[in-house]
Amino acid sequence: MFDSTSIYLTIASVAIVILLPLCSAYFRKIRKAKPFNGTDGIKLPAVSVIVSAFDDPDLALLKIASILNQEYEGDYEVIFIVDNEKVKEDAFKYQIENLPNRHRLKVTFVPDSSHYMGKQKLAVTLGVKAASFEWVMLTDGHTEPMSQYWLSTMARNCYGKDIVLGYTTIAKEKFTVGSEDSPVTTYRKPIMSKKEQQLDDFQRFERHLWQLYNMYHAEKNLAYSTAGGNIMFRKSMFMKQKGYSGNLKYTFGEYEFLVNTFAQKDNVAVETHPDGWCARDKYSAHEFDLYHRCFQETRKHLERKWEHRMIVALDQAVLHLSFPVVFAMTVYSLFTSHWIAAGISLASLPLGLLIREILAKKSLKRFRVDLKTKVVTPMELYLLWLHIIYFIKYMKADKTEFISHKFTYK
């Protein structure tokens, strides 16, 4: 039986097949960049690279070495920010003095008391003030360049812009620091359990997905945020607009506030070539939980949040509503003996998801995300519930946990 009802049901099924891939971060185009080969006639600016590593400076030493060994035609320096006590350790001093290209390195420290300012933001502010050059590259002790041309690839975008955003992925390799003469510190344990593997996979998925949204906003409209660990900006812009004034008290969000506050129309460049990427250490379960709870506070204070959320909400709504809608159409078609419409309705969901996963596979391959395509849809479905879980945790939490200074009343 094929009548007007069947036609309406078929149109709805076709709409689902179209909307499922259309309303996804994988469908929206992100510009592809060519490699920097040093022959483009571009004079690279002098750069001050800030490495904020006060929480775990030992972990950062290997990453510092890779930054000091960059192939860069312009001048650059590296400002290594650690905690006050670490600077005094003889073993740490010895390791610093034996780094390659030591002449490029400056070491400064974060005071024991941050005085109403989150330590992360204080570290960035101290680094910017200590910078000798106009352009500042901000990264941290958990993040490492994936190429010796990282700085060149990022810096080629500086002219005519105030901010350059780079891509970061979750590192999978295992690294060690130290030597036979001093304790060897292993700062990434091998994945041992299924639960740890699932957390590792989800971190890769989530970071990649949010960066697709952030890069899209930066290229098409106005930059909203960044995943952190790979961002360049002008020192003069930071100082003129008084840095983090207005959000000093929040414990986290140093990367998010930086982009959200200073981004303007057409003053942000996005670098997508692999030579410009960085790899970040994966979060522990505790770090993952803390980051998501704190982000609930951070995002409340970001500008342009509704424009960003509307696109994410649209994608999530289409994905989640497709299941009950297809189920309802199929059941209705079967009960009313619209057999052809029932078959088309039943096939629309897997077909739409298949096209969506093909787009996801291309995106994962392009950005070299080590993740199986079959887990993408379940993880996207889980994303909404994860947000609800952390929103509830945030609502139940003591809000002073998310600010750097706490007042006690007696």
C-alpha cells in the first residue's frame, strides 16, 4: 500500500538520511593547509615560547628539549615556568644546564602565593611579561610539538593576525625522563584495563570533536575557545587589554578565556597542517573528572556561548531524536500496513549513521586520531549524558572549588 501517508513517511525517512550526516561536526569544512617549506618568502617573526610547567616540571623536560631543537629561521626563546621550590633543586639545575641550545632558555618561577589569581593564569602572565618578543607561543608541560617545524608552521600565520590557533591531539606514546644517575620518571602508564582503554579512546574522541567545532567557529565566524596547549598571540594585545582581568579568580580556563576575550572578527588564524600540531598527555581519571567539573564554571563566563551551543545542540538533537522518530515511523507503518514505508523508515537510520561514520572516518584519518570509527556514534550519544552528569556534579559542588581565593567567615 503506497498512498499519501507512505509518501510523507518516505520524505521523513529521506530527511533523516540527509540530516544525520549534515548536522555533524565532521561535515563542516575545515581549511586544509599546505606544509611550510621555507621558500614562501615569509620572514618569520621572533617568538617567545612560554612553557607553563609549575605543576610537574620533571615531566616537561623532554618536551622542552623538543622545543629547543626546533628548525626555525627567525629568532626565538623559551621561557620555562616552574614552582619556586623546584628552581632550588640541584638535580633540576643540572638537567636544565645540560639541555640542548641552553642559550635560548629562560627559567622563572611562580610565587608560593598567587594572591587572588589562579596559578595557571599567574604563570601565563609572568611568562608574557618576561617575553622579549612581540609574538608569544603558549604551551604547557603536558604538551609536546609533533614536528621540528612546529614553530615555523604556526608562525607563518602571524602576519595580519593577532591570534593563531593550532591543533592538539592526545598522545599515545610512553615517555620517560631522567638518566641512570637520577630516578627515571615514567609519566604515562600503559593501558592495562578495558576501563582505562575506554577513557583513553573517549579523550581522543572528545578533544577532536571540540576542536572541530572551535576551528569551524574561528574560520567561519568568530573564535569561541580552544583546547589549549598550542596558541600564539601578540604580547602587546595581552598587555593592553590587561590580560586575564575580569576572570582572574577562576582556577582554570587560561586558554579558553584567552581566545574568548581577545578574538575579534578576522584577527584569528587556524593552522591545520600536521607540522603545526601538538600532542598532549592523556588525562588521568581524576584529571578528567576535575577538568569537566571546572569547565562547567568556566563556560558560564565565556562570551558568545549561545552561538557555539546552538550548533552543538542541533547536532546532538538530530542524532538523539533520529532513534525515537525512526522507531515511531516504523511501528506506525507496520500497524497501518504501509509495508514499503516501514522498510524505508527502518533503513533510513543505519544509512544515515553509515554516511555520518564515513565522514567521521575521513576526519579521524586527516587528523591522525587513533580511534576506531565504530565507537564514534556511541561516544557521540554518550556525550549528552556525560554533560548532564557533570552538570549535576557541578550543581552539587562547593563553588569555591572553582575559584583561586576562598574566604572563610567566622
